[in-house]
Amino acid sequence: MEMKTSFKGEIPVLSISGRIIGESASVMKREMDRLIKQSNGRLILDLSDVPLLDSSALGAIVATLTSVKKMGGNLVLFNPQKAVQKVLEITRLVSIFEIYDDLEVAVASFDK
């Protein structure tokens, strides 16, 4: 797994490439925590290059969402691949996450 951070205005976009399984979920969680502290609880998680994630990755993403909501912020998911989208649907996590396939719309969602 590789991670790259970019910014759309003041909002960090954490782009993940590769499978998020095992220890890589912990590495991703630490980076998400760092970014949400920097950005007052705002983060876009780009999953467009993630073919697979496991339960520890889902747990890390849900825990981060819980943290940002307590801060009054939000974590949105951007462009998950079909397999990842299917996992989100099966686990019913689509009902708690905002998921976008257009980055500009994802960025604009923070202005609501």
C-alpha cells in the first residue's frame, strides 16, 4: 500500500494505492488521524486505486469517521473501486459515509 496526500484548498485528500490489509490499515489510520488534526476534522479518502480492503481497514475508516464527527467535521470517500463499493454495500456502511465519484463535488460537500 502507498499513500499520497494532496490538498484541494484547505481540505486534505489522502490517496491510497494498493490493498489495505493487516498492518497497512494501522499505518493508514495514523496518517488519517494526523491529517484530521491538521485540517480541523476534514478529510477526503481517495479509494480509486484500492482493489481490496479487509475488516481492519474498514474498522480504521469507521473509527476515523467517528473521531471527525465528534470534532464537528466529516470524512468522505472518493471513487471506491467496484469491489470496495460492494464491501461498503454488504456491510451497510454506504448508509453512514458520504461517497462521491466527482472530486469537486466531494470538496463542495464540506461547505454544506
